[in-house]
Amino acid sequence: MLAAELLCEKEQVMLKLQDMGLDQIANWINELPENKWKEMFVLHWPTLIRECGIRA
């Protein structure tokens, strides 16, 4: 059940990013391992948004 919950959460994050027009980041998250995607996303978020041309 825990794996299904993580996948569901991962899918929700990917859908939200796609809604925001950040398909490249959503695709990147899709390729990340299930047990590390959240940590890697949080760690690399500032770099990812800069590479997508978003200024924070």
C-alpha cells in the first residue's frame, strides 16, 4: 500500500507540474527512482526552475 501511495503522490506532483507548463521537470521526475524522487526534486528544484527560465 505504501508503494501505491508514493506513486499516487508522484503522479499528482507530475500532473501539477504539467498544469504549470513544466513538462520537462515532470518527465524528469517520472524517470527518478520511487524511493528517491521526492528528495531529489526538493534538492534540485532551484536549478530546475532556472533551467526552465523561471526566475524566483
